[in-house]
Amino acid sequence: MISVDIWSVYIPWKVTSLNLTLLDFSKLLIRFAISSIISTQFGGRRLIPRFGVGLLIIAAIFRFSSYLALVVLAPAYVTVLLAIIPCSFFFNFVAPSVTAETFRMEKLTGCFLMLMHSAFFSAEPLVGSIVGVTPVKLEVPAHWVFPVTADIRMLVSLLLWKICLQ
């Protein structure tokens, strides 16, 4: 989910555009963190066993995309404060789903895949930050970057649904 790391590059812009104090911004981070904990546990314990990994990942990516765009483009702090909860919720449905699928593939193939899985999750913030710096360096406004990235993620999730679940 490179998009969160692209977002992290744009955080100073958002803080400035909404005139947020450090306390205001920390409230956003706390809401994101609490929602992350809840959604990871709920997804792993309830949703994966009930709906399976594939459907959950696809739905989560699709919904996360729209909420992240709302968080980034919201003109008011209250909107960001409310939208950050479902944004984090859907974002964190992906982690237990991908982990469960990696374990399943390890059993099927007999290969140790979790190390590679962890390595890619560790490299992802670096890649996302580099990708995020590029439009900043080119002075592309966030109002262009995030709708485009949201559309790409939604398109990918629809393609995954079409290819994998039909």
C-alpha cells in the first residue's frame, strides 16, 4: 500500500492547508492507530474466516482508496477527523489477509515465503516515499495526485475481482 507512504510525503502540505496544530494532527494519528488495531483484529478473527482472503483484500483496497482520497482532499479538519477512521479500518484489513494468504501459499508450495513477504513490507515505505517525492519535486498538487492514485487502486481492485473471483 504505497499510497500511505505517498500520503506521508504530503502531510506537511495538509497540516499547513488546514492550519493544524500538533495536537490536532496527533488526534488524527491516534484515531488512525486505534482504528488500525481494531480492524486488524476484527479482519483476522472474523472477516477472513467468514468471507475469505480474496474478497476481503479486493473490497478493502477499493474502499480504502476512496477514503484516503477523502482524507487528503477534505477541506475541513472535521471531515479528515471522521474519514481517517474508515480509511485506517479498510487499510488494515489488507495486512491480515495478505499474511493469511502467504501462510496458505507456504503450505501449498513448501517454500518459506514469509521472509520475502516481510522484506517487501519493509521495503514498501522506501518505495512509497520515493514515488511520493517525485510529484512533490515536479510540483504536482495533491488534488491531482490522490484522485489519480485512488482511481488506479480502484481499477486494480476491480481487475483483481474480475480475474480472481469470477
